[in-house]
Amino acid sequence: MGQKHSKEEHSVQVVNIKRREESLNVYPDSIVNPPDRPVSSAVDSSSPAKAEATKVSDNMIEVVAGDVSDFTDGETKEVDVAEQKVLLVKEDGQFYAIGNKCSHYGAPLNKGAYCKGVVRCPWHGACFNVKTGDIEDFPGLDSVPKFPVEIRDGKVVIKADQAALASAKRVKPMVKKAADNNKSVVLIGGGPANVVCAETLRQEGFTGKIVIVSKENCLPYDRIKLSKAMSIKPEEIALRSHQFYDEHDIEILLSKEVIKVLPEDKKIELNDGSELKYDSLVIATGGQPRQLPIPGSDLKNVYSLRTPHDANSIAENAQGKNVVIMGSSFIGLEVANFMVGKAATVTVIGQSAVPLSHVFGPHIGQWFGKMHESKGVKFYFETSVKEFNGEDGQLKEAVLANGTVLPADVCIMGVGVVPATGFLKESGIELTARGFITVNKNMKTNIEDVYAAGDIVEFPLFTADDQQVNIQHWQMAHQHGRIAGLSIAGKPQDIRSVPYFWTVQYGKSIRYTGYGFGYDDIVLHGDVEENKFVAYYTKNDQVVAVASLGWDPIVSQAAELMSKGGTISKEEIKEQPDSWVSRLKSY
């Protein structure tokens, strides 16, 4: 089977199987345009079906996609319709057609994972109902367009509105505020959980007042881009525009910080002395950078990264300078990636022996380290910053615990976050010892009409036997917001989402799904050095998480199988990495 590492560093079974070479560019230019774009193996390398479009009205065209007999149940097919791409699906003898571009970053959905009426994006795991085009799991906010399909004389005919065809996104219908509805929902925090919650409320018919309270001075934005494209401006990554919030009667209060929640009075107090009454409250304040008591950390150009202002200031002041990054996890490595070619030197300080080994294991962690070192990044492992020294209030050097003195003009402290829940200590809302809010499957706290979502909660994860867990993923925060919104709207659903995240470094996108905490073995297929691998993280002979590079859509396929309640045994992936994929057709 290949080499086997000791349990102390997590067992890794390496299976060298070469991956087929069909490939697909997968990293969108909208985030960053690196010189080396990644490739990702395609599920279906066939060309899209092409058909001549016939205009049937001023706005409507139609095409014949093929004979009914050409398609089998559970099959997806990309079809060219007037130079646009449509995803055609046959399920239970019926045909459905939706836009083929994921509304998040534009991935081709025909290259994703399909299972019983749901297609999952191959890049980041967003899910769309093929019957309606509605988004059902995240990331992203928008649904995709849906197109009518007719059967005529044994032919499959797709009809398409040309305006919808040209757009990859569709906003679900929403109601507006009604003058006779005095109910009020207050959402604390300007992240994706509360944006999705607000939109869900309007989509589900809530006509009361909706207020989002954010301590930031800009509209809610795509925060995960801050470490990948640090010069980007907040308006470029806003999740929605001012106009959108105005059109849907969603009030946004910026630069307002909640300092107290008073559930017995159903009100909150703000830092400007004002108060807001609520009927339902959602708390989604996210994390705040962990602050370490390091002498000299108050010097100029010692940063934490949390806001667009932080990112922009770091990017501006790091040009041509010596940059030291504390932390060798996701934020630290993504910042290092951005700094290469801009800073004079880039140095990463990590307390672990291998970067990201706590998530991916030592084998893949070493690959991350080598990739960065090949770009000129210098690592100091198993140490930390002891103190910062400066001159005239400006950072000049970082002194490590091992005695090394590094020149440092800019330092980024990427040492994790803690939940921003300090203002809740006297509220009666149940907090864990670490400051997380405990919620149930409907995102309810222990206080009536108070909900919580996002990075600050511990919630029951169905793939971990409903164990209370904290998942700080962009995708999961969206789903938390949706579940909270449904609960408030009187249409409760249990949270049932499979964790999914990704990191992009030097144009290579590594995807991960599942909950790998406590894994005891790794079965690794492919060749890490060739940038093509899939890693299975197992616990008690069952796969609990999957990571891959250049092996799409296997992570999305695993996420879809898990979402349907399916499992993957360790035994079945020892020899072949994808022997289980065919089971998606059986659900």
C-alpha cells in the first residue's frame, strides 16, 4: 500500500495513483489573477450539446437539446443555448434546465456533483435545486435562472428568456415591509449570516421591520477575500449594494456597536446611547483577532487582519519592506502568498513543526511549506515572537523565543480569533467556557426569541452524531443565517449542512469537506508533489473528511453523499479513491 507513518504524526497511507489529465481552470479572475492558474480534473470532458436557437417571441428563444431517448435518469448535460450555457437534467423521467454557472464565482455546474435533484458546485460546494434553480446550500446569495423544458415529438426542447439566459444569477422574490406589521427583527453583526437571514425573512413573507446593526463602517462584504487580495476595496466585495437593501426594506446601521442585550426588555443598547427594541434577535458578531501580550505589540505597523482597512493598510505599508507573519495557518499562509513579489522579504513564524498539519496532516502540510519556500518565503517553526523592538514608535525588528532577531517593518498577527461575545456576559444567554453561544438545530439560544449564527456558535452537527461543534467556515455561516431566518418566519428546519471550505495559494485551490476533528488515519491517493491528490481522513474506519487538489469534483461528491446521510468506509477507499461515487445515484 505504500508508506505508513507513526500514529504520533497521524497515520498516512499513501497510494500513488496517477489522475487522468483532463483539466479545467478553476480559480476566478474576480479574486486575483495569478500567473499560474490551477487545474482541476473534469467529471465530464465532453463538449456541450449545441443546437440552433429559434426565436419564438421578442424575448423568448428555444432549442432542441436532443431526443428523449438520448438521456438517462440522473444524467446532467451542458447545452449551448444562444452562446450561453444551460444545465439540462433528467430525473425520474422529467427534464429540468437551469443556468450552468454557479452564482458564487461562476463555476460550471455540469462539472460538479449531482444527486437526486440537487447539483453541487465543484469549486466551493454551493447547492442548487434543479427543479427551481433555488440555492439550497452555500456560499453565495443568489439562485440561478430556471428554464422551461417541453417534450415535443420525442424531442427535448428548452425555452429560455434571453435576459435570464444572459444572467448567471437570480434573486428570489421578496416581500417589502408592510405598514400594518409592527414586528421587528434586529440582526447584530454585518456578516453573511445576517445578510442571508434578512433575505430569507423577506423571501418567506416577513413584512415587519428588519435592521442589521454593524460596527463596521462599510456594507457587509466578502471577508474571505481580505487575505487573498489585500488591496481590494470594500465596495468591490460588498455582498449587496445600498440600492438592494433599500429596495427590500432592509435597514443597515453602520458604525454602531451593541454594548448590551437585555432579553427581559427585548431591547439592545448601542455605543452611542441609543436603544433598539426587537421581537426577534439574531446575534452573529463573528470573531475578533486574538491579541497576544507581546511587548512592543503597540508599535506602528503591527497589525491584526480583520477589516478592509486593515488589509489595505497592510498592503500599502508592506511594499518593498520586511514582512513578518505570526501564524502558519490559513490566514498567515494566504497573507504570505499575497506578499510574495511585493514585500522585500516574507517570514512566517509558526509554533507547529509543519504548517496546517492540524487540519491536513503532516504530509500535505509539508507540501504547503515547500510551495511557499519555493516562492522565497522563510519559515521559523516551533517558536514564537518574544518581543517587538522599534524606533520612534515604528516597528523595526521581531525577537523570537529562540533568540533569532528578524528585521521587521510590518508584522501581521495571524494567530486566530476569539468569539466577539463579551457584551453578552450579563445577558443570560448561555455561553461556553470559551465564549461561544450554544444553539439548537434551529439556531435558537436558551432565551426565547434570541437566535445566534456563524463563527460564534456551537451547534449540533448531524454528520458528527449531533455533537455540539464550532465551525468557522464562510459557507456554514450562510446556512446558519438561513436556518435562523426560517425559524423566525415560522417555517423551522433543522440545520443539515456539511462543512465545506477552501484555501487558494499560488493559484492552487485546495478544497475540504466534512468534520475531521479527532481523525486517526489518512489515506492519501495521487501525488502531492504533482499537485494532484485526494486525502481521506478517517476515524474508527469511517471517512469523516475529504480534501483534494486537482481532483474535482470529488470533494463536492463527498459532501453531497454525506448530506444525503451516506458514509464512506475506510476499506472501500484503500485501493480506489472513487469507488463510492456511484452510490450517489442510489439516493
